[in-house]
Amino acid sequence: MPYVYLAIAIVTEVAATAALRASNGFTRPLPSLVVVVGYVICFIALALCVRRIPIGVAYGIWSGVGLVLITIAAWWLYGQRVDAPAIVGMGLILAGVIVIQLFSNTKSVEPPQERGTPPAGAAAIEDP
């Protein structure tokens, strides 16, 4: 489930960022609403995702994949073009994400425990 939350965070962040330009400095209501709602959903999903995925890994994937997707969205929606060095750089970012996913041992973490809850396997100490 954490990767579902990460995917939701990426997609909503890309939608919100793409809507920034359409909002024309927050002067157009519908695109402005997409920006605000998109970022709220994005950060809620990202917060849920980092409960199980290390924050550095999640942020690297979120920002790297988001960068590539927003570049594609800007090209498709607004006709923005990128040059060869930008494409190479984005390829390197994606390569880094792939290396993390395939070879890194920092893929998941235990969910945080509530305060006062003993760690798994530890005996609870009772007050006399």
C-alpha cells in the first residue's frame, strides 16, 4: 500500500503543478482549486507513504518521477520543449530511481509505534 500512496502523491503533485500555469497567478478559480486540492492530497499521500518507505527513498522517487512527468505534461499541455542535456539529466534521475529500487536495502521500514507501546517482542513492564 505505501507505493500506492506514493503513486497518488506523484500524480496529484504533477496535476497540481501543471495547473499552476493554468491558474494564471491564482486569478482563475478552477485551475487554482486544482492546485490547492492537488497539493493537499499529494502531501497527505506522501505522509502516509513515508510511514513504510524511508523518507529519502520516497522523496527521491517522488521528485524524480514527478520531474519527468511534469516535463512531459508541460510539453503536452503547453508546448514547452526541453533540450538534449535536460533529457539526459532526467534519464540519469530515472536511472537513480531504478538503482534504488533494484539494488538498495533501504526499501521499507517498520511503521512508527505509538508512544508507550513496547517494541515488538519486548515484554511489557507493569507498575507494582
